[in-house]
Amino acid sequence: MLELVWRSHAPVGAYEILEALRKYGAAAAPPTVYRALDFLMEQGLVHRIESRNAFAGCPQPEQHHVAQYLLCEGCGDAVEIEVGGLARRIANRAAEIGFIVAAQTVEARGLCRRCQQTAPA
């Protein structure tokens, strides 16, 4: 399943994974796919792209971190970035107002360089 998530730069949804598994002859149900994705997230191998209800492979699974994503509205690619200290700053600011952050997802939408070059002027 990890290979199916990693095969492109575009995030992949659980039902896309399920369809790909069926093409390979694997009999899997949605709960099985979601459990496997939960396990991969717990291991730090994939991240969930909240706004797309999809998953992307993590290029730094050996290092625990909170990822931020640049999402291209043209081609659908997702690029993981890590802005140093951003997750900590959000958690600290939240704590100042009495809020405990359980999870963070930071996503920025726009156009990648390739799509900017091919977009009509």
C-alpha cells in the first residue's frame, strides 16, 4: 500500500488505493485500507492532506515532524515543506489562549512552477 501512495507526487485517496489494489487482484475493503493508512501515518510514513481527504508519502519518515504542504491547483501535486518552528509557534500561541493543539495541518494552495509556465497569461 505504501508503494501506491508513493507512486506519484499527487496525494492519493483511500478509494483510489482500493481501486488500484483491486486491479492487482487484492481483495480489500475500505475499512482495511483506512486501517493500513492509519498505521502508515502512525509510523510517520505518510501524511494526510486534509483538504483533499488524501494521503502523501513522507520524504523524512525517520524524523518526527509536523509537515506543511504546498498544493498545486493545476496538476494536483503536493510538496511537503517544513517551516522551522511553525508548528511550535502555533502550539505556543494556542496555549497562550488556553487551547491545546491535538493535530496540525498547514496547507497552502497555488500553482507550481511548471503550471505557472503553462498557464494562460
